[in-house]
Amino acid sequence: MSYFGTVFSSAPDDLDDDGIISPDGRHFIKVTHRGVLPQGLTEGTIWLFDTATIKKGINDSKLDVPKPVPLARMAAAVNGGLGVYVLDAGNTISAPQWAEDGRHLTFVGRNGRVNRQIFGVDLDSHTVNALTPPTQDVLAYARSGNEFVYLVGADADLQADQAWVSAGPGIPDVAVGTGTPLMSLLYPHFRGNASGEPLEVELWRIHDDRAVQVIDNRTGAPVRISTKYASLLVSLSHDATRALTIGEDTGAEASTDQSRGAAASTKLHYLMFELNSGRGTSLDSVPIGRESAGRFRAAWAPDDRTVVLTRVMVTGEGGVPLERSSCEIAQLRLATTEARCVSRSDQKDPSIFELEFPYPDLIRARYKVSRQSVYSAKVFRGHGSSWVTEKHPPIKTRPAIELSVRENLNEPPVLLATDPSTGHFRQIFNPNPQLAEIALGTVSVYRWKDAHGREDTGGLVMPADFTRGKRYSLVIQTHGFNSSKFFRAGYSDTSNAGRAIAGREMLVLQVQEPHSQGEGSWRDGVELGMDVYLAAIDKLTAEGIVDPTKVGIAGYSYSGWLVATSLTRAPKRFAAAEIANSDPVTLTGYYEYVGTPLAKADADFYVGARPYGEGLKTWLERVPSLSTDKITAPVLFQPADPWHLLGIWDMYAAMLDQGKQVELQYMRTGEHNIRKPLQVLAHQEMIVDWFDFWLNGHEEKDSTKTEQYARWRKLREAQSAIAGIRQTSSGGH
């Protein structure tokens, strides 16, 4: 199915084109993404709408709303990448921008490659042209007229090819590895969770229709900036001579410390670069506040003498600094470097998504509620030396059409358009008409109380032919629940297969685990996980809709630990399980981090001790992977790359060594959040088959799965034999 803006469940789910209207107001666009099978591609489409005809259709229900025109399409088989998920989570189209003439559009796209390029498309001919080389990976860009400035990262195509290479060109055959983490030794090119690490980027521009590198004329060297993925920003002045960005300092180089496997701490600044000379200046009068939710934004006044910036600290009245991160928008006069706070932060406010400075006395900010397709706007009016919020934004700042995405748990996303002058609205685009032909069942918000007196929440998925009075098998899916989004697989495409599981005559409960009230500890595995799941099972059993002997549970990442804890501490309550892309607290996982600060942090949080001396006894008492002898449920392990295979190996190998019922599905080129459509299909199909087999005793009549079911039947026979021995032994007492 298609999703507006981004690949579904991208984290932090903050990239969206939300109806960009052309400068002349004649057109607006919307982006969708979908998986394409059997090719295994992610396809992005820019849809073009005609404003006038849409507006007529909104205000006259007798008129048909015209279908949008596909203006451009891009497709590629690409992972989101742990270090890239904060940008686009594997999308093939992002960051569309209109030219001033309203007849041309630019965007960042992936055209059969991992690398992102800037593309231009003409509205008349629909011709799409690449504006940057295919060997570059464009991380951010800005335009003014026909001039562009952009940030280039390392070649992503090359990184993808080399991520899991252990030996070869550029990798020394003999090296001193003392203090180097395991993954850095095994896979020198693997970057791990690079989103928080320093990132070196180059500053480029498109000048006179040609991509050229910005050179510092003092040194003759290319301009390189050390920043972070979460802080990527570039903004171009109207005269296209200066660029704003964020980095450690002018000319600073990346400072990733490979020997420690972790990033050195960095202090980021807003930076100003003169593009013709390549000279940079740190804007020290607007220091960046502590990292928090939201995105960095910058906008130039029409005369380029003033800029507005987000998430900074400025001096308050009497020269007293305001609280850190308390200024969500600040105005900076470039000539004097005088900074003034336009709007203080309100922690209840949603994130700023767009910042405009169209007039010297007017600033417009657009906000988005986290993980929701909900937008709002504020307009700030300059009065002398201060700024005030307009209670009623001026008409000229309101768009001709306002767009919103409507969806809920049981209704797939559709696009609505509103005429702000009349208040009339209408659905103008349904990207998934095929879903109307599928019996999807229903999902409802479900609440229960656990042993700690908390009211827990989740989404209860019913089969399409749900029959009251019948007791169903139950699959508990973990890691979170979003009640405002259409429910398809669950929290993500990894370890979840919600409606597909329900299509096999099973109930699914998608659980929103409570948050720790303190700093968190090893007890969370029980108190925030197992206790919550068992209480839900008990309530659903008491209501007569669940068979308590046929309960499965699935988890990944953090919740893989919660699931493993449940399997070892309440083994009789679960008849099957699945764990994907998780280190459910294992010795190998711990040793993997030795050489980084994460080792001690993980030991303290998940166990409360390191695994030596008396601490080893604590590990034996608290760590699920060291109590696999207690597990009775068959467990499906699904690591999606070598990193996750290492993290999950202890638990899998221990169960295999004991002759317990385990299955291992391994992907060599996946990632933490699986994105490639063919990988998602294989991953979720096995989850559905696994639970259907162990909970319902059902096998799909598919010749390609003959060997799969033959393996599983042998596991079931071995399980039955062990159960018979236990029963006989128990009877002997």
C-alpha cells in the first residue's frame, strides 16, 4: 500500500512534503511511497494537483474531483540505514521544492541507487533531469532561483557494498586490535548506529547549471564540516552568496574515534559560509541549545540582512541568558550579531517543520505533532524591538488550499483538502483503492490493568470473521502502539505482521509498554514487560475470547529483552515466540560493546553488574539468555544482518544445543528496521506461518514451503516427546 510523505513508520516519522503549493498558487504536490513486488523496490511518486479545479470541487459537491497527475517517479531497493533513518528511512523521493516560476520542481531522489541526487522536473514536459553526480550522496540542499547549495556525505552506494566486508582493499591484513570493539574488527566499514556520531560532509553548490565544490580560498582546500545526522541543515541566502549550516566549527574535520567505537562529544554551532570565498564564521551569539525533539530550521529575511533560527539560546532582559533550549525561534541581525528571541519554547508545542521569513516584520512557523499527520501554524509580527504572536493570521499568509491526511486504526490514509476561506473540505485522493476489496477485520483500543495498578493500552486486532463466544489463539506484538495511524503490521515492519496474522484466525494485541518511572533497571524486563503481557492475557481469557494455552509473543530491539524475560520467567504462559534484531541481554552482546562506554551502561541497566566474580551470579539470576533451560515455547529468531546475528546468537545457540524448538531466519543485507520490500515479505510471511503452525496447527498449502513444514513437524514431534517424558516423570512422583 501507499503512504503519504514517507515510508511507513519511519522514525522519527518527521519527513513530509505535506502539500507544497507552487509560488503562483496554481499547483500543489504530494508525495507517496509504496513497496513494489515482485521487483522488491520502494517506489516514490510526486503527485501534481491543479489548485483551481480542486478548489471548485471542494465547494461544489456535484463536481468530480480530478485525479492527480504522476509528475515524477523514483524506485530503488534500499535500506534506511541506522545512520540515515533520521533523514528518510529508505524513501526514494524527499525534500521537494518549487522554483520561483512555479513551472519547475526540484527534489532529492534515489534512481535505482542508494545515493541520493538532486533532480529537476519540468511541469510541461514531465522531463526529469539529474542536477548532481550519481557518485555523490546528497544529505540536504537549499535553492534560491536557479542556484543551489547542498551537503554531500560519503558515497552511500560504496558504503552499502562494503558494510559487511571483513577483508580486502583498504583493510590491513595485520592490525593491532587492542581496545577496538568486536564489530570494528570484524567489519571495519560497518558504522553501527551512526545517527549520533560526528558526520563529515562537504559543501557543494550548483552554479551556472554546474555542480562545483566550495573551496576555502585561504587554504585551497574543499570546505568540510563535521556535524551530525540529526543536525543536518543548509539554508541559502536570497542572493545565493551565503549559506547557513550547522557544524563543530569552521573547517573542523570529523572526529569519529574508531578505536573507542564511539563518538567524541561535539559542540555544534550555526555556521555561515561565503560561497565565493569558502570562508566560514561561527555564529557564537546564537549557541545551539541542548539536543531535543524537533528539527533545525533557518530562514532569511527578504534583504538577507537578518535570519531566523531554531533551538538556540539568547540573552534575555538585562543580559541574563535564558534557559537552555528555551528559545524555539530567534532573530539574528548579521551586521551586529545581535540576537533576539522571537518565541520561547513550550515543551507542549509540536516540532517546527517549516520556517518562513517572507516580510521583514513577519515570520511564519509550521508545526507537526510528533508521529501524527497533524499540522498547525503560528504567525509572529514584529513590533519595534519585539515580536508578538498574531491571534488571527493575516489572510495573505494563508494558503489557497490546506491539506491534511485522514486516517485511523481501521481507515487507510486519504488526502483531504480544505478551502480556508469557506471552511469546506473534501477527500481528493485515495492512494489505496484496492484495500476496499479486502476484508481487513477491525482494530480497537484495548485497556487493562496490570499487577502494579497501571492502566495499560494496546490495539486489539480481530479477524474479519470474528465470532463472539469462540476462543482464539493470541499473538502479543510489543514495542509500542499508535492509536492515530492506520493499523497494518504493527509498530513497525520488523517483528510485526498484525493484520496478516489476524487473517489466519488469530487475535493480535499490539502493546504500548509503560515507561520506566525512574532511571530504569533490570527489573523493567518484568515490571514493564512480563507483568503487562500476563495481565492482558488474563483479561482476554476472562472475557472468553482467548485460549490461554495458545498464546504467542513477538519482540525486537528493546522489547526482545522483554519477550526473552517473559519466556524464562513465565514459560508456561507462552506456546510460541519470535525475536528479531535484538540483543536480549547476552554475554556476546555485552562483550561486543567492550571498548565503548556502552558496555558499562548496558551492564548497569539490564543486569546491575558486570559478569565477573559475584557479578556473574547476578547475571545467572537476571539474564534471560542464561536461563534458556526454562524456555518451553518454540522460538523463531530473525536477525537481519551480521551485527544482529551476533547479538542474538547466545540465546539461539543455547536453545539449539539443548535440543529445544528453534528456527533461524537470517538476512545478510537487512538492518534493524527492515525496509526492502522483499525482505519485509519474507520476514513477515515466516512470522505468520510460525504462529499459525504452533498456535493453530495449520500449514499453508504451498509447495515452496514443503521443507519448512517438514522441519517444524520434527520440532513438534520432539516437543511432544519431551512433554510426554515430563508427564511420565511427574506421574512417577
